[in-house]
Amino acid sequence: MSSMYCALEGWDFGTALYFIFITFTTIGFGDIVPRSQAGIWINLMLLYIGLSIVSITINLCAQSLMAQLKKTGLHTKILQLFSAQGDSAESNNARTQQRETASKDDRKSSRRRGKNRERIAMSDLEARSDGDRVANHTKFLEMADGAAPLVIKGKRILLPDCVTSGSIIIDRGKIVEIEKGLATSHLPSQAKVIDAGELVVMSGVVDSHVHVNEPGRTDWEGFATATQAAVSGGITTIVDMPLNSIPPTTTLDGFYTKLDSARDKCWTDVAFWGGVVPGNQAEIKPMVNAGVKGFKCFLVHSGVDEFPSVTESDVRLAMEQMQGTDAVFLFHAEVEIPQESDNTSKDPSKYSTFLQSRPEAMENQAIELVIKLCKEYRVPCHIVHLSSASALPMIRKAREEGVPLTIETTHHYLSLQAENVPDGATQFKCCPPVRDGKNQEALWDALKSRDIDLVISDHSPCTEDLKLMDRGDFLAAWGGIAGVQYGLSIFWSHACNRGFSLPDVARILCEEPAKLSRLSHRKGKIAVGMDADFVLWAPDEPIVIDQKITRHKNKVTPYHNMTLHGVVHKTILRGNVVYERDRVCDNPAGQLILETPK
């Protein structure tokens, strides 16, 4: 070919070879060009062949490079790098659209914002100082890179249909593959591998009943301390209750105020309940559209004046608003009834005095009303913290008739007994109260027969002075039990002796709470496509509850010095190791779950 150009153009051999090279490789500097007609046609042929070969070569190189990146797992980091900015912009646009839509539903909410600013200013300062205290006094763990592929291998993996050995492959925070058996045929090279060995690998616990209290009462509890306590106990998702914070989550404006307080402070994922109080029915649909999962009300005084109880008429108005939505209506099911005797004349340091002031009839009459309205409006209803076992027959009958009613009870009703509460031990006080051993066994039986769907912590702390432990006054002390960190251990320690299996634990503590909270499409079980949330724990390992290892802010708890079984070794949130044996990760990896109805 070079000789041909030498003859046609009169070039020397070196010049002809140089021209062919730059033409064939499509470089084409333009410093040398053929002049003859034949030379021009030969040049066009060289360009055509060169373009074809160069493009094929580039394509083959690109395919080879991508295959190598996928093999090493680096492709996920590159994708996340380029998508992060777009995702952030999309999230901001979506949040702006939610705010604009919600403000059209009720413009009055915006006018209330200014009134709330001064009231929460001190709480915000407390929250920031709280974060500083957590940073100073907590052992931290460097968080794993959630962008890199992760493989969890274990001999006791709790799948929805079985307990098996196998491997769970995680990519970008989601479960992408599950292989049963010890041999793993597909293992991404350079992926991080966690070998759980004999530890139980279970979906992260979902606690759908947690009182965080921020903003406004952050000295009781805050998002930082509550969620660090939660991940230490294997919980990867909590659902925050609408009361005890100031403002309460009873308006769209109050909801946004809470979101502002929670951002960048959560070690778990967090979803939110709203509240129903007299006169706020117009706020219900705007809050649903903003991401609230459901609404809680009190049929008796809530304990805080800013969250007043509702009447049957209020409930009816709220149910009319909830019809056609996916929201669930949660009830603190107690109503005031005439008392047989005057409890104020009795010794307030005796637990029996308090127990007699909250008889089972208060719960039973409230549950009867809930069933009637649930049957009439067909709005999904949920009884929170069932204490009265004598209400179970009417609950069972209603559910058999197709009434959309679900039931929860708490770890304290299943582990504590009235006859064992010491005089003056106000750390045991909650409402409804802990009842006797016979009642407790009936609750366990109902859980076994699935008449009770799920078990939660009802974590409701306060400052130590409000418990009045120096006086031991059960009637005047704050009613609430703190224990979000120890729910898994408390439940398993008592359930394993009553014939409950590990799959039962996963159903009661993970799957059913996720279903109640409208999160079952991403939380609550180990399956392909779900969030990569896990707790790795040792069921037979003992643990002694000690205030020194308790991470929630106020350490008063009836579980202090209790010996339990079931120790959390590692908690993983969307592929990130957020807790590992007494250490939490250094940065809050939790997200605020604000999925809106489709």
C-alpha cells in the first residue's frame, strides 16, 4: 500500500507509511493529502475500514472493562457517584411538591409555624447538645461502605418459609440474591463477606410503637439516643408516635417540624404516625399525602394536655377522612368508667392501688366501641398495647366476622407481673397497667393462636424526676416504660420456654409490625428486593441488663439487673453495619421513610 502511494503521489516510502497509519487509525492530522484521483479513492477506502475496526475495538474494550468492574464491584460505586446528585435533586423536588400540595389542602398550617418556633427553640438546642453527648460517650464503629457488594453467609438464616444455611447477596442496600446451602456459586469478587457462622441471621426488627419525644421534650428522649438504643437491640426501623413531642404530630405543620428535628440524627430508618385530636380531621389527608402511615388517638386522657382525648363523634369524623386511604387508625383503648371505690384514699405506694384504678373494664369498653366503628366504616383499626386478656373473646369474634382489626401487645405485659411489682417501684408504671400472671399467660396463648398479631416495645421514657421514685407514688408518677434496646432479648427469653420458634420471632417482631406500618414491601423479611436490614444474634447467649450499657437517654427501666437470653452481635441497615458488639457506627445512616400513596 505504501508503494502504491509512492507511485501515485511521488512520496518517499516513509511519508507514504506515515500517511497510511494516520488515515487507517482515523487520526488524520491533514498535513499530508493525496492529490491524484486514484489516491483519493484509496484514501476513502482506508477511512471506511479504519472507522469500522476502531469502533469495534473500542466497543470490545468497553465491554471488557465493564465486566471487570462488575466482577470487582466497582461499578456500583461509579453508578452511585453519578446518580447521587440527581437523586438528591429529585428528592428535593418531590419534597417541594409535597409541601405545595399539602399547603393547598390547608393553608392555615403555615400560619401556625411562627407560633411553634419559639416553643421548640430550646428543644432544638437540647437536641444538638444531646448529639454532642452521644458523640462523647459512645464507642463508635466505622460504617461499612453500603455501595460495595456485601455477602452474608450463615448456617441459620431465617427466610419466610424456612431456616436454612446459605448466602445473602446485597447490592446498593437491597437483597439481590439468596442462595441456599453452604456452597456459593455466585460470589462477587472483592465483595465484603460477613460470616455469621452459628448466629441467627434475621430480618431487622421493626418496632412500630416508639415515643421519641423530639422536639419539645428532648430531655425525655431524642432521635439520636432512641435510635442508637434501637440498633443496639437489633431494630432497624422504628415508627415514631405522635405525642409527647411539642408540637405533637397532629397537623401538617407539626409533622414538618418533627421531620426537621429528626433529619441527620437517626441510626435506624424512621417512619411516622400522625395523631387524631378533636377538630383536626381536616389535617388527616394532607398528612397522609405527606407520608404519615396512620393515626393514633386516645379515648382517655393521654397524659399531656396538647394531645387531648377524642369522643365517638371525633372518631367518626376522622374515619370519614381515612376512608379510601391506606392509613390505619390506632387506638389507645381505655375509657373512663365509674370506679367502685375511691382510690385516692388508698396507699399510692401500693401497686394494687394503681392497678385497681385502671381495671380491665376500661379497656374492654373501649375495644367494644372500636369494633363497632371499625365494622361500620371498614377503616383498618389497630388496638395498641393490649393488656386486658378478657377482651380477647370479642376481638376473636370480630376478626372472624371480617372486621379489619389488628392487635398488638408489649414486651412488658408478656414479661412483668403485677404480683411481683415492689411497693413504690414506679418504674413499673404504664397505662394500661401490667396485670397478673394469669392474664399474662392468656396473652401468650392469644399470641400463639395469632389472635394477637405483633409485639412492640411501647418505649415511653421520661426524666427520672417524673417517675417520683423518691416518693413511690404510683398514682402521680408518669406512666411509661423504657426498653426499646432490649425487646428482642426480653421476648425471646420468655417465648422460647412457651414453644415459640425462631420463625415465630421473625413474624411477630419483624413481618407483622412492617405490615401494620405499611412497609411490608421493603421491610420485615429476608427476600429478594427487600431492604438489606438484618440482625445477627445469639439466642442462647445470656445478657444482664445494666444501666451502663443502656443507650436510651433516661436509664430508669424495670428491666434493670434482669438476666435474659439473646444477644445482638451485629445490626445491618440497608447493607451498612451500624452496630457491632457494644459499638455503633460513627454517622447516622437512618432515613426518614416518607413514601406517599400512589
